[in-house]
Amino acid sequence: MTHEYTLVLNCGSSSLKFAVLQPLTGDCAIQGLAERLGSDQASISYQVNETKHKILLTQGDHQGAISAVIELLKEQALLQSIKGVGHRVVHGGEAFSESLLINADNLKQLKTLSHLAPLHNPVNLLGIEAINTLLPELPQVAVFDTAFHQTLPEAAYLYALPYEYYEKHDVRRYGFHGTSYRYVSEKSASILNKPLNESHFLIAHLGNGCSACAIRNGVSVDTSMGLTPLEGLAMGTRSGDVDPGLMPFLCERLNISTSDVMDILNKKSGLLGISGISNDMRELQQAAEQGDVRANLAIEVFAFKIARYLGALAVSLPRIDALIFTGGIGENDRFTRALILEHLAILGFEIDGQLNKTNGDEHGRISTQSSPIAMVVATNEELMIAKDTFMLTQA
Ligand code: ADP
């Protein structure tokens, strides 16, 4: 059984992340990224053991990239060990509160959800259909970003809008990054030696996309993202929360369309928008260190909004067993973590500068002994997808 592998696919609009994992041990045989799909510069970068490789793609669409990945798996003598394929699917709507073993019927149902995530779900489905064509004998599983948040109470998921928009048009808060929250909450409970169903956590997932979540008795009870991943925290290029009045204001003032404004809010805002330099936190920290005022401001706005949201999410918990940082920034950027915890002194948090510098002690703890626990826990969404795929494909 330990020689069984799962292929994990994460199809984006012009990219495809893939990994082949042993679901029980987490051992990763190969991982890679196909980029610039749809252009004549499409390529695949991948890593086997510690060695990195790059190949150019002749057929540079999603199906071409998946064919090339399959060829690669044959070359590496991995294909025959793969027993299932797990897909990251962004939106499961209200229909899917758990991962799903895909069949012809539920695939049809899945297609009806594309209006909820028009930029993401159709490309996720392309991946499923490409595998149906290329490796039809393998079972496939969909793992949804939204599923973990289906436990949100009505008060947290309803917008204060006419109720019929919820009833007739599915307008509500769904939340995303659920696979990461599920992995990190399970891992944190095990690190803290607590039963998950008696654990109360605040988790900040800070990557290119950023969100935060309140977990009560092991389930999601509030989160910062909403109908789409644009709501909530400031992110690499997304604005997060803004006054909805901004939309007509910018349209009129700049004489642009609503889709232009959406482009600004999704791709030109956040850390990039304020700094004018980059959406990449490492570059911003470097610029801030060299005295760039706007880079520094971008980091301060970013951290303040996170702290403000964490304070708001805390009202859904009876107590905070731990505040957990995860994602590229959460796991690595001690400056942002320090700023956030400084703002959260009201909740009793006090950072241990020494522990924070090393991204935590052996348990990931970065707060002082007298403070509530704040810790760093690395996420692993691919492993969670591989585990779900393994579970659902065991006959
Ligand atoms: P994604 O959401 O695409 O999975 P990641 O979780 O990899 O993104 O996070 C990317 C972010 O993490 C970038 O802003 C990057 O600068 C930041 N990051 C990665 N490593 C570090 C580091 N050592 N210090 C500060 N920021 C880092």
C-alpha cells in the first residue's frame, strides 16, 4: 500500500501545478508547475528528489500540459503506481460540503456551479476531463476550497442583502482556502495534543491569496473570504474589503467599466497596489529595509487589516487555543507576524522575538510563555488532497 501514489492536479487559468504523493507518508516523488499555458512559451518546471528540470511544451494548452505530465510520469516509472487523481476544485457551492469521488452524474452537477467561480471552476473541470480522456481507468476526486466552510452559521454566511438573492441566485459567503484550514487545524490539534473537536483556533493563511478563519470545535465558523476570493484581507494583488460605493465612484471618475474596476481590485491592488513595486513580500521587505516608504506602508496596511480581521473572527470562539500562521508569508515572514501580534495585544498576545526569528520552536510556537499560543504551522494542501483521494478511492 505504501507504494501507491496519488497524482494531485491544481489547474489555474494559465497554469497547472502537479505533484505525485504517497498519501500515507506524504512522500513526494515529483512536483512541478506548467506555466504560460495558452501561449507559445508554455513550459513545465519540475523537481525530482532535489534536482530541478525545465521542458518546453509544443502543445501548450491544459490538455497538452497534462499529456506532457503523463509522459513525464511514464519516464520516471511512476505512472503504474498512481492509483487515483485528486483535483483542487475552487467552488463546490452549497452542494458539496465534502470531497467527491467523481462520476458522470456529479460531474454534470459540478458543471452547473461554474457561474459561482467563472475564472476557476471551468479550468478545474478541464483537468478532470483531460484525465477522463487520457487515463480513463483512474478514479478521480474533487477537493473543494469551499467545502470546509459549509459549517458556517447563517449569521456568518448571509450578506445583509434582500434574502431572495440568496434563495434564487446563491449569493452568500462561501469562504476559500478550506483545504489548507482543514490540514492546518488537524496538524495544530495534534501538535498541541488536543482533540480536534475540542479545539478553538484562529488561522491566518497568508500566501499570494490571503484569508483568515475561526475554527470552533474543529469546524469553520467564520472566515474572511466571501462569495468570491476577493473579500476580506488585503492580498498580493487583491484589495480585499472595500466600500462597494467605490465601484460606481471609480467608473464615473475614471470613465472605466465595471470589469476594468474588477481588474484593478483583483490584479492591481493589495501589496502591489500600495507599494507600486511588487506583490511579493520578500521584495517588499527588501525595499522597506532600504527605506522605501510605500513598501513599508503596504506591509503596515496588510498587517493591520489581518489583525483587525482576526479580532473580528475571535467573537465566534469561546476561547483561543492558538493563533496559527500559515502560507508563504505566514510561515516565513517574521516582520509581518510581529506587526500582527503587536496589534493583537488586546487579546493578550506577546511575541517572543527570538522564537519568531527562527519561525518558531520545535512546535512552531512564536509567543512568550505568558501569552496565548501563537504558532507557525506549514500548510500542505497537496497532501490533504492526496489523503482524500486515497480515502475515497479505497474500495
Ligand atoms: P500561493 O498563495 O501562490 O500558494 P505562497 O503560499 O507560496 O503563495 O506565498 C507566496 C508569498 O509568500 C509571497 O508573497 C512570498 O514573497 C512570500 N514568501 C515566501 N517566502 C518568504 C520569506 N522567506 N520571507 C517573506 N515572505 C516570503
